[in-house]
Amino acid sequence: MSKLVPPHGGKGLVCCLLEGAERDAELKKAAGLKQLEISARAKGDLIMMGIGGFSPLDGFMTKADWKGVCEKFLMADGTFWPVPVTLDTDDDSIKEGDEIALVNKGEVYATMKVTEKYEMTDADKKWECEMVYKGEGEDSVDDKFWEVALEDHPGVQMVMAQGKFNLAGPVKVLSEGDYAERFPGVYLTPTQIRDEMEKRGWANVAALQLRNPMHRSHEFLAKIAIEVCDGCVIHSLIGNLKPGDIPGDVRIKCIQTLIDNYFVADNVINAGYPLDMRYAGPREGLLHATFRQNYGINNMLIGRDHAGVGDFYGLFEAQDIFDRIPYVKDACPEQGKALICKPMKIDWTFYCYKCDGMASMRTCPHTKEDRVILSGTKLRKGLSEGAEIPDHFGRDEVLVILRDYYENLTEKVEVKMQKAASGATMK
Amino acid sequence: MSKLVPPHGGKGLVCCLLEGAERDAELKKAAGLKQLEISARAKGDLIMMGIGGFSPLDGFMTKADWKGVCEKFLMADGTFWPVPVTLDTDDDSIKEGDEIALVNKGEVYATMKVTEKYEMTDADKKWECEMVYKGEGEDSVDDKFWEVALEDHPGVQMVMAQGKFNLAGPVKVLSEGDYAERFPGVYLTPTQIRDEMEKRGWANVAALQLRNPMHRSHEFLAKIAIEVCDGCVIHSLIGNLKPGDIPGDVRIKCIQTLIDNYFVADNVINAGYPLDMRYAGPREGLLHATFRQNYGINNMLIGRDHAGVGDFYGLFEAQDIFDRIPYVKDACPEQGKALICKPMKIDWTFYCYKCDGMASMRTCPHTKEDRVILSGTKLRKGLSEGAEIPDHFGRDEVLVILRDYYENLTEKVEVKMQKAASGATMK
């Protein structure tokens, strides 16, 4: 029997992906169904349902699920789930009982039996945003939330831009998109990661969530986990991010370079998962732990401002939320329906000259002046302008890749500008 | 209710220390009882029973306890215990039913009701040594055990030098010795450490066992624990060690200096416990976890060659033994009788130039040449001869204290030699 933690929800891995002849037949059928264009976020959700990453979900949420999840982290049947997984539309013609095809940019990702269609007024959406995206910590944006959220919060913007209805119902997933081709050996399903970890004899595993390039601070988190666990899965989001963020392939290359030069390869797995960022801060931290359990992971590293955006959340609100919600076994109505994957909370980390190594606010008694701390904004500026990055902040091998990326980016922009300029001249 | 782990054995803290008038009366009675001179080891065991550190023990072990502990880590009533806690004598006159006073160097440490007196033949002692002191790991001394043990194993020497009988029975402890005076604020009882940890709001706590000066490697272990727990108790043995080891007061001073300069004081406690080393390697690792549970500690840091001596044990045998013994809840006949305190296993640690900080064999992929590794022997030689210690091995502030200690030691030896020399001249 596997020593790994069981999938979330007590039903094993719920994989909605069809394969082989079954898939071919369903694709054929889908061609004759009403086509609904879905968002990139919904596409990611579908692939996760396909590969079991969102177990026990087998489709988009009903109104009762949506309400329970927003309000108390529980689906209608008592299963813990921290963020709504819903499918929106403005299409008046879709009726309950319909079967439809879910399409993104010309590719059919799933068919869906519409079991429920419910209205989502602006008030409903606002309520969802307040429940899910507005922090509850002392230092999170509260009174001014709506003043800034519509302007600056990509998660809130996404919800508020949704259609008038949500559609609920079970899905048959027909495609994993191009992740396997774009990220060979890195895009791994829960089954694949579980198999690999079992082969390595792992039982106590931590995941490091990444959506930014991996620097010494992230390396330190992974290495703390490796010291006290059997291994660490460096698990990158390879779906869509907000503009300006560094794309998945560059980040994955950085991670692999780091592993090749600074890790014991046996103790780490470099993997990616196909979701888009929701930027739901604390709630998304819970989601990260929830779906990691499906990958066989029982410890979720939660650092500073996990899954946050701007200044919306308290720096450690994504850690604190684990103490407030019914994720522990006894707090859920049925064993198996609560979250088992635990947070591994790590404080703000940095290199400290006096400590002579990596440290955190929990271990380092020294002052700001002794520490190498660099904001993401300053780092991006430094990298894109070819300026020096302070010693000990990142590994040279990684910084080379990032400089390269920014240089190409600049060149592309310059080429664009030149083209535009020459176009202007030719006019 | 306390969030700390309950004391071992399911009976709460069993403290055999009498106080106030009760103690005075018992001391008076003791003066009229037969006086048995006990070993320093037994004295330490008694103080631990006095303050609840050896809960649920309330006296020295019966033959059935001794046998069960040696053979299967279980006392006669099914309670987990990893090493015999016995009282030996050669005194033929002591009879079952006697009440006796237990004395060490003129001080009465306890009275004891002798409920059982059992013979310990040389064969019994040899069996105890083979069960308790002989490792079971692949790389522990096995075939040659008896060739080297009598010569080089202080634990085995101690057992083989014991008397012909063991005495069992409950004790009333009357003294904690001079620990409180010699180590003010550092010699802390389980109750005191629990109170302090509760005041700090700790629930998930690790202990770092120390009997040698604290260098970067030990600091690293403590800091890993601090990152993932509420705090770390740096818990030094302040009883007796083997000749040549560094005395408790010097070690405690090193630790306090380290805390003052390199730790966040709120996350660490500098404490000592009154036992002598048994040098039982893996079995002593288990004992360390067992009595730590009484101090409210639920994670026992186990590093390389924990509690080992010479080359008797495999480097990680004290980690592996936790997987072999019935310490988990379900493996003991009754809940509460099994050990709850878990091992926090950490690999061989060192400073690595390429890693640019502390690392372990689990995280560092580099070579021997990149790592600062120094044997205890070389370190002692370097310190006592005033030679340079390699960078990054220890903290300067600590090395100063140790050099000082060795210098004074050398001076003392020189004074002795001069005295001896002048004596010879005067003859």
C-alpha cells in the first residue's frame, strides 16, 4: 500500500479525462454540440479535473457548492474546498439538461452535462470577491478594498468580468492542451508524481509553490523541507500569469539549473501544474495545499505573501488562514472530506552577512543592514537594465538565464519599435 | 488546557521529589537507615525521577522491567522504555522489604523501599550490554564487539563493573544536588520548561541534545527546527561525561554566547538536564526522546552519530532505530504507554563554500573539498594548541571561550608539573 497521503475528498483520484476510443467518440459527439468558449482559467480547471488534480471535483460547482465554498470553505456535501471552481457564460440559450462542448481558442477541452444554471448578479460577484479575494487579516486591505480592487486585483477583475450565469455539471475532459509538449518531463499528472515518489520511497513530502523565478530564498525553503521530509516537489504554476511576470519555460529552466548545481537530485522533483493564477492570496494558499494532496504531497510550504498580489494581503495571512478554517480532520463532517495536507509555515527569509548564510526572521537577530533583501520590482529593474544584483541574492547560473530573457525581451521590444518607426517613416 | 505533548507513560508528570516538612522528616528518617553508596549515574537517574524527567518511572526497575526493556523496549506493564534504569549493589545484607538511604559522596539523594532484589551474573550483564550497547545497524561494531567494548566503551565498562545484585523499588527523592546553584536559569525541571513554553505559546517544539560545544553544525540543526517548529530547547547534558570532554559550565556559556549573538532569543531556550551520559548510541537516542516528552517536547533532533562513542555505531543508527521500535501509538499495548515524541532526523551537516552556507548531505551536491569538515579530535588539538580553526566551522565568540578553557587547562597542567618537578628537586 502507498505510504503517500490519500487524495483529497476520500474518493481516490477522480480523473475526468477520457482516453483512446472513448475520447475519440466523445470528440466526435462534441463537434455536434453547442460550443461554449471558456476562459483560460476554466481551461486550467478542466485539465486539473481531467488528471485528478482537483479530486474529488468532477465538474463545475453548483450554486450550493459555490455558496458553501465562499462562506465556509465547504461544498454542499461537506467536502473542504477553498475557492469557487465555476464556469460562467452570458449565453441565454443554454438550458439545464443541455450537453455542451467547452472550447478554448478552437480546441475542445471537454463536454459538459448542464445540471444547473444559476444567475450571477453583480451583487453575487461582489459577494464572492469579498468572501474569497478580500483578506481577513489585520494588515490586509479592508476598508479601501473596492476602491483599489477593480483597478489592481487581477482575481477580482476576472470575477467581475464573468458572465451573467454560472453553469454546473459533470465534465468529460478531452484534452490536456499542449502542456506535455511544452514542458516534457515537467508537466506531470498526480498519478505520475505519485508513481515517481513511491519509486523513491517517499512518504513525507513537501511542495514548494512557484510562480516567480527561484532565488536563494525559495531555494532555502525547499532545502529546509528537504532536511525534514523525504523530499520536495518544486511545483511551478505553468498556466497563465499576469502581464510582466516571467513565463513558465524560463522559470522551469532556472529551476532545473538550480537543481543541477545546488541540489541533490534524488531529493527533489521539478514539476509543473496547468492552472492559471487566481491571485486569491490566503484562499489560494489553501487551494495550493488542497490540490497538492492529490499529488501525494502532505506538506505545503507557505512563505511570505503566498499567492498574494500588490498589498492586498497581510504578509503571513496565507499561513494564518490554515488555523481558521475547517481543514483539520475533526472539523469536517466526515473523515476524508477535510484537508489532510498541512502548511509548513516559513518566515521571511534572506541571506544575512552576520549569520553567514540564509536565515529568517525567526532565526536571525541582526539588522536590516546585514541582510540582502531585494524587492521584486528592483530585481526586475536590475535584470532588465543589466545592473548588478547584490551578492547572495540569487545563483549566478540562474541570473544568467534571467538576464538573457530580459535582453531578448528588450530586443523584441526594440525590433517592434523599429518596425513601428520604419512603418511611420514609410508612410 | 496545555497544547504541549503529555508526559510519557500516560500518568502525567510523576515527580518523586519530596519538599518542605515532608522532605525534612524523610531526611531525618534516612539518617537511621542503611546507607547505600550509589554511582553518579544512579544519582542522575534519581534526580530525573525526582523532577518528573523520567515519568512514569517512580523507582528503579524490577527484573521483569529490566528484561522487557533490554529485549523489547517495554516495561512489564507495557510502557515503552529504551534503556534499563537499575540500581546495583554488592551488599549481601540488603533484603527485600528493607528501606534504605541512597547516598552519593556524603549526600542523601533518596530513600528506597526494596521490593525486589535480583542477581546479576556476569552473563546477565553481558546480555544487557549486547542488547543495549551493541548496535544493530549494518555498520555498527558487531563481531568484534567484545574485543573492543571492555577497552573502549564507557557504557559497557560501567555495566560490567556493576555489583552482583540489582535492587528494585519506589524511591522518595530528597535532593536535586547542586545543579540549581551551578546552573542558575539553565537547570530547569520539566514543569519549569513546560511553564516557560506555555507562556511563549509553544505547542510544536524540538529539542537539541548537546554534550559537546555548540558549533555551526549544531546551530544549523537548532535553526532548521526553529524554522518549522514553534521553538527549540537546546538541552545540554550537565551530568558527568567521559574524561577529556568539555565540562557543562563551559558548554553552557558557549551556548548562551551563541544565542546572544546568532539567535532570536524568543525562539530558543538554553537548558540543562542532570543525567550522566550512558553512551548507548541508538538506545540513548530513544531515551533522549523519551524524557524530552516529559519536558513537553514533541520532536527530538537526531543528527549524525547521536549519543555514540568511538566507532561502535553506524552514523545514522540512532535515526533508524526509531523505525524499528514500538514507539508509535498503535504498537504499544495501551495508548499513552508508547512514545509520542518523534525523531527529527537530520543528515550530516557542514558549511559548504559552493552552497554559500550551511548544508547537509541531503541538500549539498558538491564535493568534500568544498565542505568545512573537522573531526572532534582535530578541533580539540587545534583549540588546545592555539592553532587556527577553519573559517565557518564555529562562531568566533564561541571559539574564544573554548580557547580560554584550553589555555587554563594547559596552565593547570603546567602548574601541576612544576609542583611535581619542584617537589622532586626538594627531595
